Amino acid sequence: MAPIAVGDVIADGKLAYFDENDELQHLSVHSIAAGKKVILFAVPGAFTPTCSMKHVPGFIEKAEELKAKGVDEILCISVNDPFVMKAWAKTFPENKHVKFLADGSATYTHALGLELDLAEKGLGTRSRRFALLVDDLKVKVANIESGGEFTVSGADEILKAL
């Protein structure tokens, strides 16, 4: 399947997270993105060095700026279970705007055509690192990394596009 691209309508899918009452919730991507400007960014794995030290912190640090430019939601997706995503989110106590969403079986990642096979490294199927700017379900910006790079999918690149 070809990766999601600019002009495409974002795939719908269910992702899991823990709410502020520590209750497991499932949300439909379309339900959270319809009629809104949303950033979906994905990382290969929770607690991994680049993801934890650069990718996620960039979106947390720039969240107010992104919101000021009309972004309604900032969603971080990883092929991890919701318990791991909850624990990882707690390592960012300064976070007020980034929602950590689990795609435990990579179903949504596959629907986007952005899976990354890391079985050779013992990590199984993961997500490619990417950042999508979606406006009312339509992809306006698709910054997709190749391999393990972190060059185009950060918050600064999305800010430039807004």
C-alpha cells in the first residue's frame, strides 16, 4: 500500500489511551479530526532515545505556538500498548497538549501505509517516524522520514508549513 500523501483523506481507525481518570479509552481518528486542524505525529517506539529526547519534546515545547496557529489537537502515535504510552506520557510532566495514543497492533499504522519492519533488530513492526498536518480529515503536509532519520518530522517543520 502506498503511504498516505498530501491531498489524501486520513484513514479512520481506533487508537487507545488513558484519560485523566486513568480509564482506558478508545477514540476514532475521524471523530477527533473531523472539522479540526490536527497534527498526527508518530514515533518508532516509546522510551527510545530520539523519540524521548527530540521528537516528543519538540512538540511539547512548541505546542502553544502550534495552537496559536490554529492547531486543535496534537496526537502522538506509537506502536506500543496503552499502558506503555501512559507510562511514557508521565515522563513529560510539563506536557499539557500532546495526547499519547497507542496503536498496539500497528493496525492504524498499516492503514496509513507507514509501517516499518524492525524485526531484524528484535522490535517487530513499528511506525515510520512522521508528522502529518491534517485539516478536516485532509492531509495538508506529510513529513515522512526514511529509515531512522529525524530531519523533517519535527515540530519546527510543521510550524514552517502553517
